[in-house]
Amino acid sequence: MVAALLVFTVSDAFADATHYQTLQLGERSRGMAAAYTGFAADAAAIWFNPAGLPFNDPRLLQGSLSLVQRRTLDIEGALVSDGPDGPGGEDEVEDFNLTSRPTLPGFAAASFAVGKRKPELNYRKPVQIAISAFQTYNDEIGGDINFQGQLGRTNSFQFFRSDRNTIFGAAVGFRPLLNLSVGLGVFANNRQLEHIETASIGIGGTQDPSQGSPCPSSPNLPFCIINARQIARDTVFTMSSWDLSFRIGLMKIFAKRWRFGLMFQPPGIRVGGKSNLRFELTDVRPITDPDNPGLADAVFGERQFSARSPIPWELRLGVSYVITDKVVVAADLQLVGPVGEGSIAPDIAQLENRANTSGILFADSTKRVFTWNVSIGSEIQITKFLFGRLGFLTDRSGSPGGVPIAGEPLQPIKIDRYGFSASLGGMKDGKGLSVGVSMLFGTGTANGLNLTGQAIDDDDSYTRGPAKERIFIISIGGDIGQTADVVRTRMQQRKEEQAVAAERKAERDALEQSIEDEQNPELKALKQEALDARTQRDESEKRIRDTDERIKAFEQREKRNLDESDQDAIQGKTQTGIETFR
């Protein structure tokens, strides 16, 4: 009766409902393995830390796409059934292997600065607004599963499953001080799930040699089988749920080289959701069944119910450090809170004396435990136009795991992942393109199924066994406006200064024209005074910039001289040591 449950509990591993580090928006964050809360140097800040938005380019358009995804899952001893000798004999134990090629999750974002340029912000606008749409996962899997059961019969499952989570978001970042910013993001989360399956299984029975060998009606069997129990089921389950979530961010710069970031997401707010179930079950028992001789059950139903996909609270702490103008390192700590016990479709009742025969044929429990993750990443400017990134991350599962208990919601697979990432890209004239690779490996436990006749009679059909998972992703991303360098270059500063200078020149020209047209001598004198003040201001700021440049150049020259002196001293000591040795 519960044979088809294996299909969905196994395939549920490919969704990311229990993992929180799989999502890495954009090639920059992906290459740095999501160590981005304290860096947030592009539009992906909308998710990792909206407070990082005002530190980015005033105009930015960015997108990425996963070109290749491959996930494999192996469950040891996932299927147990009666062997050829029937109950009491040696059981058949089979491992379970699945390979998934998910569809292409993508990320797209746009951001732009608003407000008046402020001198205390290096003539940057204080507010940055961003909008984005992306998918955390978009997974499809299906196929036929056949295995040899008792007396050589072939039992079968056919299934198809689609599960995707899409997020639409908007965020704003405000920078009140040169080294401090805050941000807020609002996100609408939509999960769409569809599962279609058919299953057929035979249990018990005896061989009937009187009809000859092989069985005339089933040539694959050595003998016909009589007095067997036959179970068949068909299920179509669909679900759609909507939730709101908020992300609050803070970013602080220390000593020009250190960035500290903090992001907090409160528990999500359920907006609504619905599910639809069409379920058909037939269960025919043999006349020799001691409890229900010759009983034939037929159940059909189609109903709509509510649905839910809760979002836990999340806290991210991040730090980044600029080692040189071409190298930055970053690290993140992620904490994710628990979720109480519940069901994805809480209003669907189970049929009396039958385990999960209502059509919820997947790990329907929404319970999650507290978990944590870390990320470490680096970005390196290789040449003027070429840059690379490396990273390491953990992606631990929030599933409670544990051995399934009859009558309680089924827990998802629990696999703790560890992974590496790398990306290589180029940037020129404000346009960039990069390609990245991510690999994750994990071990844990997963649900299996005991299809022996005794287990089904005892309503004890679930097992829990070792599992391992491997994920391989190739992605590509592009952007317009993103700065490739890990620090803002002097060229960019000059472009901004030129823009400010152009605005001020236009202001002075307009004022000069107004002075020429003015007929009132007193007002004309006041306007001339205002023009002179603006001219003096611009000249003073230019002198300040020039003086700062000379100071910086002098300090660098002194440092080079010191380094050369040190090098000469080292070489002198080395030469002395060589002569002494000789």
C-alpha cells in the first residue's frame, strides 16, 4: 500500500527545502562560495545583504544562468522485499540510485542610485534601489523503476516530479555616512510542486506447477502464482504556496580595508496556498487471507486542500578584507532557525488503517532543526581585464532525520554537503562575463522501504539507511556596470569627478548668463558674489585633491625607498654569510 512512497522520498533530496546555502546568486557570489554578506559588491547584495547596495555602481544590470546541473543520489539498502523463497527466507536488498538533470535556475537583477550627490559620500548618491527575480531551485525528475520481488515477480513504479521555488524581490539601501549603510529587502516566495505516479506490487502467494513452466500467462515466471495480494495506486498531487519574507542589512567599513556585514531575516509570513489531490487505490486480497479473505478495496477521491512551505529565520554575519588592490578575502557565518512540526498539506486526512494512502507520497513534514553554515571565498584581479574567484562552503541540512514512525509526518532526507567553487571572468568598458563551476559532496541518511509481507502487515514499511549525494554545476553570468576590481579604481573616481564637474560648470554657466541678463545692480552684485563663491569652492576642492595625491605619492615613494633599503640590508647579510662559509 505504501510502495510508491519510496519514489518521492528518494527524489525529495533534489529540492533545496532543507538546504540554505545552495542558492548563490550571480557569478561573483557563486565563485566566492556565498561568502558575500560582508562584501556584497554587485546586485546579489539584494539577497545577501541589501545594505551593500549603495556601495555598488550607480547603475547595474546583472544576470546569471546555470548551464549544466547534475545531481546523483545513492541510498544503500533502500529497498527490501521478500526473496524467491517467500516470507521467512532470505530477503532481497537493493540499493537505489538516481540521477537528476534539473532545469536552469536563473537570476536577474537591476539596481540604480537615487537622490542628490553628497560631497561627504565622495559625490555619490545616498540611496540605491534594486529589483530582482530568481529561482532557488527548479528540479524535474522522473522515470520507471522496476525490481524483482517474491517468486520472481516484477514490481514497478512510474513517476514524474517537478519542484521549483521562485522569488520576486525589491530592496533599498541607504548610506547616511561614508563608511556605514543600512538596507531592507522584501521578497515574495512562490513554491510550485507537481507529482504524478503509478505503482503496482504483488505480495505473497504460492507457485502453481500444475499450469506448466514457464507460466503461460507470464512467461517471465517459472510457474504461475496463485493466492497473491495485488496492490495498485495512481496519484496526481499539485501544490502552490506563497510566503513573504524580509531581509534587514547593515554594512560598516573599518580602516578602508575591512568590511563587516550583518543580515537578519525574520520567519516568513504565510500568504496562502492550495493543493489538489487525485488518488486511486485498489487492494485485492487472496481468498486465503486469514484476516480479510477475498477482500477487495477500491478508493477514489479528488479534493482541494490548503498548502504551506514555511520559511525559518536566518542570520548571516560576514567580513571581508582587502589584502591588496587586487586581492580580497571574505568569510560568512550563517545561522538558520528551526521550524515546528507540521505538514506541507495539513488538511489532507489519512485513510483509516492505511499509512499515507491519501496521496501525500513525499516527505511531507515541515519540521526543521537549527543549523549553521560557513563560507570562505576570495577574489583576485589577474590582469587589467581578467579576474578569478575561489571558495569553500558548507550546506548542512535542516532536516531532523531519524527513523520514520508510522502515523507521523515523514521526514526528508538529511544530507550535510561540503563544496568548492571557482569562476573566471573578464570585464571591459563596464561590461563583464564570467563562467563558474561548483561541486558539492554530502553524506547522511535517507528513507527506504521495506516491502516484505510482514512489514506491510505490521504497518512498518519505512527504513532509514546511509545515503550520499554529488552535485555538479556549470554556470554563466553577465553584467553591465559591475566593477571588476575589488576596490574602486582611480579611473572610476575621475569619471565621477568629471560628472560632478560637468554639473557644476553647467550651474556656473547658467549663473553667468543670469548675471548678464540681470538689470537690478544690487541683485546682480549678489549673483556675482555667489558665482565667485562657487568658483573658489571648486578651486579649493581641486587643490585638496591635488595635495592628497602628492601626499599619497610621497608616502608610496618613501615606502619603496624603505623596502629597497631593507632589501639591500638583506642582500648584504646574505653575502656576508656566504663569504664566512667560504
